[in-house]
Amino acid sequence: MLQREIQRTWTVQHHQQSPIHAAGMVLDPTNMHEFDPFLFLAEDFFKKGTFDFHPHRGIETVTYVIEGKLEHNDNKAGKGELGPGDVQWMTAGRGVIHIEDPAEGDTVHSLQLWVNLPREHKMTEPCYQNLRGQDMPVREEQGVLVRIFSGSSGGIKSSTKNYVPVTFVEINLEAGATISQDLPGDYSGFMYVLDGSGLFGKNKVEAEKGQALQLGKGVEGDASEVTIQAKEKLQVLLYAGKPLNEPIVARGPFVMNTEEEIRQAYSDYMDGKFGE
């Protein structure tokens, strides 16, 4: 089986956006093709009132809560309250208006990923999945616990519904423990270290809390895996998915394939076609 290398690493830099919001870009939104099918990943620290109701079209948002309590409401009957270790997977599709707000007095620390939708599903019906950490399937080995939010690990599969094949797992390792996470050869992907430090990939690249790592390429049609060894107690998120290889045109909260589709998205939103 092909052993994936680590192509590069970087440290996420955080900046104060307002008195109640600090953010760092794990994946740079100015280069949305690099991690296809993933568009960007933001790490946010925010209080109630940071994000008001806002629209989306053409994407899915995947929000992982690290600390705090996050309340979600949208105009397509999606609703939920998430705590640490929980995930919300929102398919915006043809159009949704939503708000994500911390509970009163809370500061939420979260990661929000944008997953591009393929051309044939850009205008799909919006939907919402609450993925409670405690309810997710887990893979357990000596000193290892993998929580599977999407895709599979070691033959254990999640029931999360995807328009784009995506593996999203939370990997927890005790000091000295090792795991190999299996991935289809054509998946692109990356990891983000939430806590601790370890050695990653065939080339044993060292990384620690606050650093991200890009996976080297695999071979389409072949199986592959990436190996992780914990130097100290380690928690890392791994995101990998099948590239779409389609044009990306992004403006604000909308991601489509052409400029005309973006203009139509704004027109539909202004005309109330996303709903109230």
C-alpha cells in the first residue's frame, strides 16, 4: 500500500477581526483550487453577535466545535446546539440563510470548512446533519481512538451523507502510539493538529499544536495510507476528499462554476428566492 508523505506544513496565524472575534485561516481562501474539493478552513474564536443571518449557495459548511456551545438556526428547518467535539454538516445547495451564534456569555472556538459541491449538485435541496461526537462510530486500538465523522477508518464506516466523497476523522493518540489512516489514492487532503505533537507521513515530518500539514499525492485507483506517531498525547483532525476538477468562481458566500451563476445567486437572494 502506498505510504503518503507530507508535502508541506505551516503554522496558522490568528488575527483579531473585532473585539469579539479572532480568526486564523488554516486553508487560504485566496487559493481555493489547491485543496480541491475543500475551499477553505477557518479557525474562529467568537462571541454572540459576531455572525448575523447570512446566505450560502453551492457549498457545504462543516463546523467542528472545539470549545463552547454553538447554536445553529436556518430557514430550511435546520436547528441544533453543539458542544465540544460535535459537528454540524450543512448542505447549502440551491440556497439557505442561517446563523451560528454562541450561547449567551460563551466564547466558541471552532473550525469551519467549506466543501465545494459538484456542478450537478450545486442546486440540490438544502439539508442539515447534526453529528454528535458521542454518537459517531469509533475505531479503537491500543492507545488509539479515531472518531469517524465522515468516510471510514480501518473498515469502520460513518453513515454521514455526502455529495462529495469525504473522509473526516478526529484522531486521538496516547504518547508513543501509532496509527495508519487509510485513504483512496485519488483523495487530496490535509491535517490540523489540535493538541500535542507527533511525526506524520512516510517522511516523518514533525508537527505540533496549531500547525497544518498537506498530504502528498496518491495514485488514482490504488489504496494509500498516512501514518501518524504521537510524540506526546496527540489530537489531530484529518480531512481528505475526492477532487472535483471543476471551475471555481467564488463571491462572498456563494461558490459556483461561472460568473453568470454567481450573478444569478445574488439576484435570487435579493429577490427572496432563498426564503425568509
